[in-house]
Amino acid sequence: MPAPDDMNARRLDAHGFLNVVSRAEFMALLTDFPALDQEDAPLAEALGRVLACDLPAPEDLPQTARASMDGYAVSARDVFGATETNPAYVDLVADLRIDWAAGMPGGPAVRLAYGQAARIPTGGTLPEGADAVVMVEHTELLPGGDAGGGSGATIEVRKSAAPGENVLLPGEDVRQGESALPRGRVLRAQDVGLLAALGQTVVRVGRRPVVGVVSTGDELVPPNATPRPGQIRDVNSSALCCLAAEAGALPRAYGIVPDDLPRLAGTLACALAECDVVLLSGGSSIGARDHSVAAMLAQPGAEILAHGVAISPGKPTILARAEGGAAGQHGGKAILGLPGQVTSAQVVMTVLVKPFLRRLAGGEGTAAEPPFVAELARNIAGRPGREDFVRVRLEPRAGQPPLAHPVLGKSGLLKTLLAADGLVAVPATAEGLYKGAFASVWPL
């Protein structure tokens, strides 16, 4: 097995870190890893995937004018000015619900003349001559009319309707040829619904990254084991796999590896051959039995890109690149050495790793840009020279940004993560943030 590169070994600073970089520099290094290949996915498997190309609408949606409410299709001019005290009267000449139930959407064979109406279900195509729908609640079938609401009855209309009221116009959702969904969009349930409405049963998406998760440490035992003195259950394998899945990746756990360099290097080689990214949890700090850097450098073509990032928690994070497998991968594969401390590892996943996995799958950019801001409920202290990520609990407020309450406690306590809704970053250039300041929030 190759020994660690002597030059890398000599680059340790006074605190035991090889090459500490800022968060921005770390994210920039991740851009060197190219996005994965594209593939076609069936619509049923599109949720959470990243759209690989702009999707132009193949047709107008809706294709015809359709009712958005149950009611009566009318010409707006026939019910203009109708009120409770001065209703309008129209003749019911058709019931499009019958055609709808028979599998014929209705409309083309019906043409309304002056003073006529047709009963129509939600989603029904408006007949020729109609330009509005009056809701059933604003009408009454007059005594003597067809009790079933069929043709031949008279309808009393007690509310005026404007042209287009309660009607979905052709192309109102999207017009043929327009972009229905943009490239790089993470597909949500409503996006999948739009694709279904447009008849898109197969969608071009970025391939989901396969992420290997390795936990290392002699002190670790599986969650189903009873720890002996000096041992703890492995939390990171389960938590990191879940966080990777949240980012759209396919996690693959490689279990616990003791502090044994040959075994760790061998497990890492196996994971690199089978995965696109490997997360190595534990052994990223400096200690007599920590072999993460050595195991990384034992891989073909390996180099350490960063050993230490100026954030807290999470400083002892490692980024390495290796060929991975016999044939390797264009641009190399990323190995990320995460802190073994569970809260630190989860903060690093949220701020650094999850956006990287999204980009590998075809998402735009690498920066974990927080989606919203909150107002601080109290002062938050920081330390110049590093970004401090503070856990916060969010208090919703009507018509205002949420109020962010810092969640205080010892850094290793899981309950600080359980009580938190997000993370607020204190910039490396500041000694803290004041109460009342607005700050960006990374959701947890």
C-alpha cells in the first residue's frame, strides 16, 4: 500500500490541519467535479429528480376553455347585472355531465344561442357560445323544470358573471412552445402533476449520485448493540444516509471500520469503485489513530484539496479527489471526510454536502443559498476568522419574517438539533449579530 505523500504530511499547520479554506473556497473546489450523466426516468420516479433540460410545452394547457367550477355555462351578456333581487333567466338546453360521464368531454356538439345555458362539471369543455360559468350556488332550478336539471328547464341566475369567470382559458397554464419547466429544477409533486397534464410520461433528468457512507472509529458499535464502557452507538451512518437521500442521492452504507489503516483504505477503495461520492465520518481531526488522510492518499491518483474549512462546527472537514475504481471517473471522485461529532457532521452536510450532491445531479450552482430570512430574537456571538453556524428555532409571525431564537446547549447534544428548525451564519468578519437583525436561514 502506498505511503501518504510526504509533501502533504509536511503541510500540517500548528493546529494539525493541512489546508484550511473558507466556505466559499471549499464550495469553489467542489465545482471541479463535473455533473453526472443524464438519463430518462419514468414519470412515477421523477419526484425529487433534477430536470436535465428545459421542457417546452408540447401543447396548450388547457387545450380548450374549461370550467373551473360546477355550474352552468352561459354567455356573460345573458346574465349581465343579475342579482338576488333582479335575477336573470336562461333556458337549460344541455347537461354536459352526461357526456362527461360517458367519456365524451362535451361541448363541440352543443352550441348555445341567446338566453341558453348548459350544465357543466368542473373540467368540462365550454360549449360554443359560452364564455363564463355561473356557480350552482348562485342559481336555482325553477319549479316546473326538470327535477334532474336536464334540458327543458329554466334556470334563475342570481349573480352576474364576467367573461372568463370560473373558466380556464386555452393556454392559460402554459402555451405550446413556451418553457413549462426550466433546466435544473428539482421536481416537486406539483411539477410532476404538470408533466402528467402535458402527457410527458418520461422525463430527462440528471442521474442520482450514489453516495457511500463509511463510519470509522474503534469506539463505534452498531445501533442494535449495547455499548460497553468507552463505546458509543454509530449515529452518523444512519443520519448521513438520510441527509444524502434528502438531497436526491442514493445512499449506500459501508458500516463501521475500526481505526486500522489497511482496512480503512480497503473499504474506501471499495466504496470509490461503487459510488460517485464517498463520505468518511470520523478520523478527520488529528490524533494518533486517525487514518483518514492516509487512507485517502492511498487511493489511485488521490490528492487532498482541503483539510479544514473555516466554519464552526465543522472545521476538521476534508475534501479529497481520487480516481475511484479501475476505470476511474472523468474529473475524479470526491471523498469528503466529515467530523465524527454528530452535530458537526450534520451541519457540514446541510451547508456543504447537500448542495454539492444536488449539483452533481444536474442542479444549478453549488452554493447553499438559504431560501428565506428571519429576524433574530436575541444577540448571537461569533468569532472573527470563521463562520459560526448557530442553530435556531423559528417562531412564525403573521405578515412578518419568522423570529429566530438561538438554541443553546453543548455542541455534542443531539437535542440541540432536534429543537432547531434551521441554521443562521455569523459571518467570519463579524463578532456577532444583533437582536433585530435579519439573517439568512438554512433549514434543517
